[in-house]
Amino acid sequence: MKIDWLKPLLGHPGPFATVYLDATLSEQAADRDVEGRWNAVRKELARQKAPEAVLDAIEEAVLRPARVPGPHGRVVIADDTGVLVDRVVNNPPAITSSSWAVVPALLQAALAADESVEVLKVAVDRQGADFLRAGPGGKVHSTFEAPHDEIAKTGSTGVKRARIESRAEDSWGRNADAVAAEIERQVAETRPELVVLTGDKRAVPLARAALSAPTAEKVVEVSGGGRGGGVHEGAFAERVSEALDSYRERRRERVLAELRRELGRESNAVTSVDDVVAVLSRGQVKELVLAEEFGATGTGPTNGRKLWIGPDPMHIAASRSDLEAIGVTERLEELPATVALLRAAVGQDAGLTFAPEGSVELMDGVAATLRWRDDGTPTEALASMSGDDRRLH
């Protein structure tokens, strides 16, 4: 999972207000509306001594419509400079949470974001396409009309009919090329994880065939959608939901399969807090993997362990003296291990994956896949051989 949305937090010393609340519109929610829920959160944050200016900035964000239908949640993180993170997530929390603390409450927010997929939905016909971009900032609609308008075949017979039908099919092909070019443009601009392609049964394969290989790899075709009327929205939404669920599973399993493979080879992966700290401090991490219980409960196999950080995201160590030994002596801070690990991962553009229980063996509930390896990289030994299997997740 991409966690670059957390980058605005880097360089801010805190404290931070973190809010995770149900942002479902009032007519769809069983309890109070968004404003009512926020008022309860605001009182709790004020009780924790959060400044009024911070609360006002968050209020302005959470009461601004996200243009997202159906149930959804919202993660907002702010400090005395204003709102740093404002992210819409697919699933609203069962219980609204808030905190005013030295470090933001990242793990539950990150787990919620793990359920989200940045998707571009494209409904095509022989004349153009409708686009719906869904991501952390809400939903954005746009329309594209292709330039060639001779798209209908004729009821005439003979040579005239053949010519008209040939021109119509030529227009379909040209329009498909134009639609494909617009899909390419929007993919390059918005960088979605997935492109859902639906619509006219003739236009869909023509548009897909005109896409470049990198964009085509992001595409999944979902039947039942379209630009005009007659679309069974409920059935189509279910198919899209199934496609997103399948993608999330593939995304997670791709990382976990690589982790299992590389740990088995004692190659481009490490596990245990100490080894992950070592590779994070050297900028080697491709994907940070945490036991899912960290995100679900905020606690896990690290058993309350703390780590030390410095001003740079890669300043991370087991002790203060370790940082001082490399010349880092100012702005040192002790943080919960998982928060320090996540901060370092964000700083080197690593991803984050939560591992369900039993999916992979993790020492201390922590592991990482690596971009590269050298002689300074920790060498893994199987826990069963080391006698340290008590730390396996």
C-alpha cells in the first residue's frame, strides 16, 4: 500500500491531533450527522488540551463535503500549522477516535486506508467516455467526447450500405484511439492503482486494445456499467466492489509472497525490529510489513518497545547512544516502535502492508522487503533454528 499521503507529517515536531470518524452523510447514517459526530470529537480533543486554532482547522476540513456516496470514514491529522492529512477511507470506523499527542495515531488510520484503492472508473461507448476518479480526496467526474461522429450503421443495402458501415467502423476505431489517449492522460496525471473499464461491449475491447502495456496492466473490465440510462446501478456496484476486493487481496499477497520467498532465500528481506531498524536507517526498504493486529488494536508483538529518532526520517535506532554515535545529537525523540518504523518508511518512499495472522512468520510482528542488499545487510536465520520462536507472529 502506498503511504506517501503521510509525507506532509515529516518535519513537523508535533503535537498532533488525529481524528478518525464516520463521515457518512446524515441521510444514510443511523446516528447523528457528521456535524454532530464532530462536535463530540471536538469536546474530547478540547478536554485533551488541543488548541482552539487546531480544532477550528479540523472542523473546516471535516465539515467540507467529500462528495462520496454511501458509508465512508475520514482521517484528519493536524498540528498548530493547520491540517496536514485529510483522507477519505472506504469503511467508517465502528467507534470514532481522536487524540492530541506528541505523535499522530497512524496505525489505525493506515489500516483503514489499506482497505481503500485509488481507482479510475471509465465508462465508454462509441462516442466517448465518462470518468470517475475515486481516491483519498473524494470523487471527481469528467466527460470526454471523441471527435468522430459517424458511428451509426445504416439500413440501406448494397454498395452504399457497405461504404457507410465501413465509415462507421472506422469512426469507432478512431474514437476508441481517442478515448484510449484520454485514459492514458488521466492515468499519467492521477496515478490510480486500478482502472475499471466498463460500457459498450464493442467499445470496451477497442479502447483497451489501444492502451499502452503499462496502462493495460492496471485495467480490469467490469460488465454492467455504461454512459447512458438502463444501467442497474446496484448490480454494477456489487461487481465493482468484488473487483476492488480481488485487487486488494492481490496487492497484499504480492507483497507477502515476495516476503516469504526472500526470507526463505535469506536474500532481499529481513524480520525482527532490530533488523528492520538497520535496513530502514540505510534506506533499503521497499515495503514495510506489520502484523495486522498493530493496525487493529494499536498494539502487537513489540510489547511496548520504543525506538529513537532524529530530525531526518532515516535517523532511527534502538537507543539514543546509537544515534549519538553517528553524530546525531539534536532533536532526538523516543517513540513507540511501530510509529518510528512507519515514519522511517514514509521518508524513503517505502510501502506498507499489514499481514493477517498466519499469513507469514514475522519476528516481533515486523518485517521488510528490500530494494537492494550488500554486505552490511543483516542476515536472517530461521527462528526455529535460533530458538527464538516465541517472537513469531
